[in-house]
Amino acid sequence: HRGHITFGSFNNPAKYHDGVFDRWAQILSAVPDSRLLLKWRDYSEASARQQVLDAFSQRGISPARITLRPFSCHAELLGEYADMDIALDPFPFTGGHTSCEALWMGVPVVSTAISGIPEMIDDGVHGLLVEPRDPAGLAEALRRVITDPALQRRLALAGRERICERFDSRRTTVALRDLFVAQLQRAQREAP
């Protein structure tokens, strides 16, 4: 719809390191005209923006392909997920919260199968997962999402459905209440 693929990540840049910059630069190099959208509160500061742009420039990626957005209210941040086609996670410290938000906003997520991500995403159903330190697997997962619009739509819909189902406040509250009631009843049965 924009004429190019936009990858994105709204993660804390403290999770970014040379390996992440290397991998994301490889992705941008492999997908002509693609863009990368990064958002974090520190990007209102020129030095923080320059550090990221320099990291990509050193890897042959033009700063024109990188969009850095600063802090905004949460509702605005959620709306900005509409500006990305595929959410990327850093590694080894994945998104967690930001991955959940991307799924909720209908953005397919490609991540690594570590941390709590496999509990949120079933590979091939709600997003695509690759093994850590598998650049070929990451490239293949991204190729699948980029070249298969039906897969992209299916992952977006299933991801949103998963998050709405798992993180529904009423359902979570009822489950927590039921857990507390069961524990209380057990304690009462076992009391002398």
C-alpha cells in the first residue's frame, strides 16, 4: 500500500547491539526499497537518533530508509503500528510487550523462539518463529511473509485474535478469581 515493505520495532534500543544491527541491515539489503521504522522515547534526542543512523550507515544502509520516532501517548503509539508491515524483534532480548502490541494491532511478528515469545506465538499460526542465531531461518521466514500476502493477512488476524483471547481483562480476572477461590477452598479443607 505504500509501495515498499516497512519493517518495524518499538523496542527499547538498549536491546539493540551489533548483532541486531547486522541482522536488520542484512534484511534491509535483501529487500530492495524496504524501510525500517523504530520508535522509542529517546529518539527525540539528536544524539540517540544519530547513534542508530550511524549504526546503519556503517552497514551500508542509507539513513533515508530509517525512520526514528520519539515518545507519543500510548494511543498514538498503537496507531503507529499501522505504519509497519512486519514487526521485528531484537535478540536475545525479544519484545514481549511490544510483540504483544504488534500482534494486537494486527501486525505480523517475526521473532526468535526464546523467552516468553513461544507462549504468545505458535509458529506459523500467530507469527513466525526462528531459532536464535539462525540468519538463514530468519531470511526464509521474512521471505515467506513478504511474498505471501495471504499468509501475512492470516498471521495478522490470528495474532490479533490470540492476544484478544489470552489477554482479555475479564477472562483474566475471572481466571485469577477462580484460582484464589480454589486455593482458599483447599486451605479450608486442609485446616485442622
